[in-house]
Amino acid sequence: MIQNRAPVRDEITHRAYALYLMRGCGHGGDIEDWVKATKELTDELNVSVVTDDSREAVSNRADLRYAWPE
């Protein structure tokens, strides 16, 4: 299955904030967090062939969801 969708701003914001929390809330890494979040989400959304290895990689990155405060 091929999905071609770019991540929306809210998705990137949440992922970037989770990355910020995971690195200890240090200042000065906001751009890197944003770029990394964008790349991770884009990669996840545009997987053309899902294999067991890629599912595991996506699952490992999905753990970032739990860093988001509720």
C-alpha cells in the first residue's frame, strides 16, 4: 500500500515537542527537533512496502507519543 501524505503542522508540533521532552527540555534545539520530527513523520507516512523490520522501526519511534503530556 502506498501512502503519499505530508504530515500536518499539528503532527509535527506534537512530535517535535516530544523530542524536546526526550532530550531534557534543553534550549537551543528547536530547529533540529522540528526537522527531525518532520522527517520521521514523512518517512512513516510514505512507507511504500511495510515489512516486519519497518513496522518495528515505526513502532520504536511511536513511543514518542507517550512523551506528550496529557
